[in-house]
Amino acid sequence: MTKQIKIGNVYIGAGNKIAVQSMTNTATNNVAETVKQIKMLEEVGCDVIRVAVANQNDALAIKEIKKQINIPLVADIHFDYKLAILSVQSGADKIRINPGNIDSDEHLAEVIECAKKYGVAIRIGVNGGSLNKQSSEQYGNSAMALADSALRYIDFFEKQGFFDIVLSVKSSSVQKTIEACRIIASKTDYPQHIGVTESGCGELAKAKSAIGIGSLLVDGIGDTIRVSLTDDPVNEVIFAKEILKAVGKDKDFCEVISCPSCGRCQFDLIGTAQKVKDYVKDIKKPLKVAVMGCVVNGPGEAKDADLGLAGGKGKVVFFKKGEVYRTVESNDVLNEFLKEIDFIK
Ligand code: SF4
């Protein structure tokens, strides 16, 4: 079990709900645009938002942004330790730094001291492109180098008496990310922020994120996730939430199980499944409904569905927990099935 870490009013680690994160792509000092984007992300279920702090105005804007949003804010800082300190002073709930690009241990210690004073957590974010020098000399550009970099930084932070740490070891390689996160999980109990970085755009980017994040979550690794897409951040959050559902980390929804259909199917299975999916999209409790093409495999394959349908010759059967209980004409199937859903939702 990982340690619990507080980020504003959200707790991660220690078995808490896995928090979905995203990052704004507005100039942070454009408060109106940044708040507008954060509000859209809140609406689709973003739990924690990160903003880039590239200059002093960005750091100062955090104070105003925080007044207008409801979710915790993480400041993302590279190179300039003063911006990290200013972000904490402006009210960031967590900061994300890569210690490897802060210019000296003394300056890093100043950042840590400030976070300690304000009770703000720090994410040590190590990426393939910015490894600790000794780690990359010893392990090259490998998963071990990523993990070793993070472990060396933990050591430094702990020596400063700082323990509110979240870790991330990310690479654009799915395999390397998974391997590095597994090493980290075997060596520390700090919570991990997981994701495949710079995964690109389109279907491949989603596949990389689903496989990278999904495999780790199935292993029980990962306390907060970010799907990183070259796309509108709203899509990152929507897709992240689908990953959580797919791996059973979010059960409060109605899952539609449907077969791909084949030559045995005698009704409009694809259209019916899509309409059923739309109908149940706002249900927020654990339910399963099945839409199956035929009775050959349908009820048996979807035994654990709360409710299901399977096509037959001119008729469609409805079943519950794998047992057939009602037969309807093919023409009436959708209307009748939606009525049945109303009884169980
Ligand atoms: S349930 Fe029936 S229609 Fe659907 S794929 Fe299986 S055999 Fe084909």
C-alpha cells in the first residue's frame, strides 16, 4: 500500500480513488482562458489540474486562478527554482519539478524547505529526456536509469526531512515506462503518478496510454494518472476515465457488453448496442447489460449481466444472469429493452 499524500482537497495513495489529472495548454498568466479551460476539465471529471509555470507572471497568476476553480492546482516548473518557490507562495497545492534540471542542490533544498513550510507536496517527475547524470552514466537510457534517478532524488528529499512526495517516471516508450514504474513500486511506498509521456496523437497515442497505464493499474501500481495526448486536454480526461472503467478501477457506471456480431445475427445489433450505450451513459452505479447477436452464445457468454438480449429467428430473447425470461418481436426490441433498463437503473 502506498503512502497517502494530500493535494489540496484530494488525497492520493493508500487505496484512495485514483485521481485523474490533466494539464492546461493556455498561457497560465492568461487567467480568464486558463480558468475557462479548467472549468471544462472539471466538468468532464478532472480531479487535479496542472499548469505550466514558465515565468513570474504565471506563478503570480496561480493565486487568482485558485479563487475561481474547484479542483487542486499543481504548478509545473522546470529549471528556475525561484519560480517553484513563488508558485508555492501563490497557493499551488502541489508542485512538479524534475530535480535534475534545478541548477544546484542548495537551490533544490530551498524549494523543499518552502514546500515543507507551506505543507505542499512535491512530485519528483523524471522523464527519459532528463535523467540524473549518475543514473544515466550507470544505466544508460534504460528503465533502470529512470527508476534510479527517482530513487536518488527521494534520498535527497528525505535527507532534507521531506516526505510529501509523489513520483513519476515516464518515457514515450510503453515498455520502459511500465518497467520503470514496476521497479519504483518494488522499492518505495510513495504514490506514483503514471502515464506514457509524449505519446503523440490519434489512435496510437490512445493505445500507448491504455496499455501503459492500464497494465500498471492491473498490477495495482498507480495512484494518479495522466493520459498525455497531443489533443484537447478534455479528451485526455475523457479517455483516462475510460481506462479506469476498463480495468475495473471505476465501477460506478453501466457497462454494455456486446458481441462483434457475425453471420448468425438476424437483427441490427450494432445500431441497438450503440443506442443502448447512449441510453445508459448517465447511470452512476455498477450495472452490466449485454447486447448479443444470437442465442447460440449470447446468454452464456454474458452470464453475469444484470440484463441482456440475444437475437433469434425473427425474435429476440431477454435474459437475466444468463437465464432467458422473455421473448419479444425483433421490431420491438429496442423500446422493450430500454423499458427493462428503467426497472434496474
Ligand atoms: S453472440 Fe452470436 S452473433 Fe454474436 S458473435 Fe457470437 S455467435 Fe456471432
